[in-house]
Amino acid sequence: MFPRARCVRGTRKETVSILRAQSVYKLFGRKTGEAQRKLQAGASAKEVRAIGVMPAVVDVSFEVEQGEIFVVMGLSGSGKSTLIRMLNGLLEPTSGSIELDGTDITKLSGKALLEVRQQKVSMVFQHFALFPHRTVLDNAAYALEIQDVPKEERLTKAREFLKLVGLEGWEERFPSELSGGMQQRVGIARALVAGTDILLMDEAFSALDPLIRREMQELLLELQNDLGKTIVFITHDLNEAMRLGDRIAMLRDGRIMQIGTAEEILMDPANDYVAEFVADVDRSRVLTASSVMEKATSVVEATGGPRAAVKVMREAQTSGAFVVSRDRKLLGAVSADAAAKAVRDGATSLDGLLMTDLEPVSPDTLVADLFTPVAESPLPVVVADESGRMLGVIPRVTLLAALGNGSGTTGENPPIDDEEVLADA
């Protein structure tokens, strides 16, 4: 349904916040001061509307990290479009602060705010917002035209980004000659040509049919991988939010219900509203190996020998043990039968006992792709990083439980061999 083209979750060791909203309110009406005090005291949106004030955004705070896709998701009337218009100064908050790269834009003059829009933030709209009388090339170059960039320079850059979004050869066409998906590609190219660090995308793919919408999601992920832009993406579609978002902010009646990764929201919903909202999500297409794995309890270092392996398996009540090097790199596994026989034979080394045909999975592997390896493996499937370092394991019972409502971390598989083998050792 929505496998991601890439996964950046959990990969950043150091994060830098490039956009920060703090206690932002946007209220429409005359008695906004009174309405805000009521909201701060716990009044509902309905109670505030009764005094003639519409609470569009209520006490919203969040930070967006540099290089991430931050999705704001909510149904119609949740306040998401009002919020994104405050992020680039198109709307002024009733109260609160919005910082772009350390500058509070709520305190800027009109001229300074215009410079921020030209240099810091680009916008991609739902209905393309292309100039019908301009060619594709001129539309893409428009952001640099208003910055007084020389014509040849801006056209060269526009051609570069049109090629990047798959529109090479269409430069001299007009918007009316393009499909909806192609027009949105022009809109994205125009936003990229501006050279800003932040892209704000307001329901950018909502007007497209499902197949084209999926193509555009793939394109956005590819571009973000290549260019490392910071993207705030507004959507009412949960599938789209789960597919695109490094983190997701769920809005209801102008308030944030929860902020987290798709896995966090699925596995630990903050309240009943969020739980109900994600109840029908296909977890196998969202959760990854890293989100369902658990710590391996049956592990022995290669220098430990068969007696140490038997001891570990007896304590963990497992029929096999994983064998690792001192730096936790997976070397193989040893069965209870093999280790017990080696002990009876007086062996002191695990040499010759290891099963080395194990196939670890990466932490980014979707749960949907784990069913076959888990079913075919007599031991829990190992999750390992690129260097082969063991990160955790996924037993069958854990995988099945993860598809329900809980995390499913219930321990490794029970022994499948005769317990007398361990007893004899």
C-alpha cells in the first residue's frame, strides 16, 4: 500500500532544527483574546465558536529537523492549511512564534518577510498555480526572475531542474498541453529552482488520480534523497502521510494529537482518536524490522565454546544460540543438539559446529517482506546493520503479534527440540 522508497528514520545522530513553531494560535473573529483564554483553560472548539470565534490553530508547537519530511495530517477543517500559511507568513498568527532558521518571521516587516519567502521557503500548491501564458521553462524559472537573476542563468537552472523532475523536452510547451501530474512536476521544479532550504507542500498531490499521485510520491522521495531538502507536507490522506513522512503531526480541531514516526503512531497511539484513525492501516506495509525486533537473549561469543553455548540456551530456553564476534558481528548459529554432543565429546571449541547460512535482514526491511524468511528459519531471524553487526532478532510470535494492536515483544521462540538434550549436557 505505501512501502517507502527510502528510510531515514533513526539514521541521524545529530539533528538541527530549521523550523520551529511555539505555542501558535490562529483564531478568526472579534473576541480572539477571550477565546484564547477559554481555550487555554480547557474550553472546546465548540464552546469557543459559540462566542463567534473560529479556532483554526490551537497551541501548536513542533520542530522540523533539517533534511526531513515532516507531514501535517488531518481531515478537512483540522487547521492544517491555515498552519502552513503561517509558516511562510501568508497568515499572521494570533499569538505564538514561528522561527525559520533562527529568525522569528512573526516579527518581520513586509519587505523582510518577502525576502524570507524568496530565499528561505518555497511553496508547492494543490492546484499547480502555473502561469497559463508562460512556457514550462518560463514557469520553472519564475522564482529566479523575481530575484532579478540574469535571464540566461535562470533559464539554465530551470532546464536543470526540469530534467531532474522528468520534463526534459517539454520546456517550450504551455501548461494547457500538460497532464495534471506533469503540471505538478513543473510546480516542484519551480520550487527547487528557487534554491530555498524549505519546501512547503499544501495538499500538493490531492488533485491527481491515484496512479499519478503514487508516481509523484516516488518522485518526491527520490528528490529529497538527492537534494536533502526540508519538506513540510500537508495531507488529509493517512496512507500518503505514512508513506512520505519521516515524522507525522496529527491534527484535530486545530490541536496536535500526536507527533511521531509512522511506527510510533501505529504502535503507541497517544489517544483514542489516533488509535481509531490508524486502526485499519496495513501494519505490514508501514512497520519495519527495527520497530518489531527484540533483544536476542541466546547469544554467545565465538570464544565461549560449546559448554557456554549450552548454558546460554538452557537459561534462555531456546533450541539454538547465535554466535558473534567480540564486536557483535554475526558469525553463525549453533544448535542445542550440536552443542550438547560437543560437550559430551569433550570439545572446547565451536569450530565446525556453526550454521553459517543465516540470512540477516536490514533494520529497514518492511514487515511484509519478513514473512517468508521468518517462516523458513528454524531460529528467530537476525536483524543486522550493513557491517553485519547484530542488532536484534525477530521470532515468529513477535512478528505475528506486531500485526495486532501490541508491539508483540514476548520473547524468543520456545525450544523445538527434546529438552533431554540439554539435560544430558
